[in-house]
Amino acid sequence: MCILGIETSCDETAAAVVKNGIKILSNVVASSTDLHAKTGGIIPEVAAREQVKWIVPVIEKSIASLKSKDIKAIAVTHGPGLIGSLLVGVETAKTLAYVWKKPIVPINHLQAHLYANWLEGKTPQFPAIGLVVSGGHTDLVLMKSHGQFKWLGGTRDDAAGECFDKTARVLGLGYPGGPAISRLAQKGNPNTYDLPRPMINQKNYDFSFSGLKTAVINLMRKAKKVEKKDLAAGIQQSIVDVLVAKTARAAKKHRVKSVLLAGGVVANQRLREQMKEKLPTLDNQLFIPATKLCTDNATYVASYAHFNFKPISWQKIEADPSLRIVEVIE
Ligand code: KG4
Ligand code: ZN
């Protein structure tokens, strides 16, 4: 079964067609990141206008080699995200569902991110621990089977990606901060500055990254001269240490068969290396999507819909900017 996925939660306009939840037939992404780099961050209104501009050409390109009868259903991200951006994808998907007379499946962006791990020829086994680290979210979940999530913990303040973005701004590195910090960090020494690893020793699955941001701001204020590459390496290492420690603890406690990483921050090379080094010690298999499947795209939206096929009437789908991980197991 081929599903057309549509993703417009933030500053990427994306459409993809995926067969049987695992085979990518097309993956088209138009990003307005360069535009936001000029303003040092996303202006929601600007992101929404770009979504309007790109949604039709992106969908057209994604289905160019298919006939509409090949597409069995439409899956669309309905939250969380920026309301103006979400509405563009949701309203377009509803229109297509009506005109093409296809079922439509509303998709939770956070849960869907994890399905990037089904798209590269391997099949994760349950139970699994999932870490979703993006620009707005940091969540650890236990998955007992498809769509069966238990939320174990998440950030109490800034998300991991947000911490990369905000500290990069303090360092004058521009937007998006994650790639900028990781580029500079390659040449730096992560031990030059003593930065906190917030909540690393607390036996829960919560995170807090705003203290790290404050520590960086204070350090910049007090120090006469700051070696930016060392500070970038230190920030990155601090975030990576906390993410690895909490994920490893959750995997050990729940004796899972798989650990699934997902979200834009998983594009970070240091995080990928350190997870590979420290995680599979516990009899579980570690899944890390290809870098281009970590950042926002629609392949995992379509994959999620295949494995969790719950179509609803197009009239009932609404954008929900503050949607969270929906728990369905005790
Ligand atoms: O999942 P995503 O593409 O969009 C959201 O759903 O938020 O994640 C975007 C986040 C941004 O905060 C960005 O700085 C971060 O992912 N990111 C990275 C890297 N590439 C993107 N963070 C660290 N290292 C990277 N290489
Ligand atoms: Zn995302």
C-alpha cells in the first residue's frame, strides 16, 4: 500500500510516498531555513507564507511518477508545530482527500519521527526505547508495539535542539544552531570549559537544558576572551552526555530489544558516535536513521500511517499546535 505523507509543522514543506511503510518511492523537501537564517530564527508568519508557496509544487513532485489510483491514503502531520505552518498541510491534505476520495490519517509529528527507523531495510523489535530530540521537543518513550507509547520523561524547559539554537545565537553563530555548533566543535576541546550536565544523575527520564544555556551566557559575560570552538565543543558534549546517559538508563531499566533515535538533533555526529559506543552494551539493537531522515521530512509521516492506520473523516481533522505524545499503555 502506498501512502502520501505531508509534513508542514515548522519550516520544511515536505511530501513523500512510501510503500508498505518501509520503501521510500519519493521524498521531496523544500526548506525555508536559509530565509530564517537572515533573521536569526523562525518568524512563524514568514514560515507559514513559505509553506503556502511550496506545498503544491512539493506534492506534485512527490507524486510525479505515480497515478492517483496508486495512492491508497493520505497522511498529514496535524501537530505539534506552528499553527500557521500546520494549517497549510492539514487543509491541503483535507482537500486532496475530498477530491481524490481517499482516506486521510492525522499524524502526531513526534511519534512519527521515530518511524524514520523503519525506512532503511531493518525492522526494529519491540519493546523499544525511543528518544525524540528536535528543535522543540526532547522526549523518551517506551514503545511496546506499533503506536503503543508510554511517555517516560521529557524536557522541563528548553529542548536539546533549542539549547543548540540558543547557545549558537549567544556565540554569534546564526540559525540553525545545531549544525553551526557541531561544525565549530570539530576543531575544539570539549574539556576547556567546565559546563553543567543538567539532571544527568537524577534517576528519572527528565531533562533540563536551560541551565546549560545560562551557564554559557554567564561564562561569555565573565570571561575576557572566549575560545568559541572550545565552548562549542563543550556545549555539544554536555548535551550529548545527558542524552546518552538517560537513554542508556531507560534501555537498561526496561530491558528493550531496540533503541530508536529520532529528530533533527540526531543529525549530530558526536551524538551518533557516542550512542554507538555506549548503547548496544545492553543486548539491544541501536537504530539511527540516515542524517537526511532525521530532520523534518514526510517519509516517516507516511510510514507511521502504514503501521498505525487510523483514518478519520476529513471534516474532523484539525491542526493541534500543542499536541504531545499520546500514551496508550499503562
Ligand atoms: O526535527 P527537526 O528537523 O525539526 C523539529 O521538529 O524541530 O529538528 C530541528 C532541530 C534544530 O534545533 C537544529 O538546530 C537541530 O535539530 N539540528 C542539530 C543538527 N542538525 C539539526 N543539532 C545538533 N547537531 C546537528 N548536526
Ligand atoms: Zn521534527
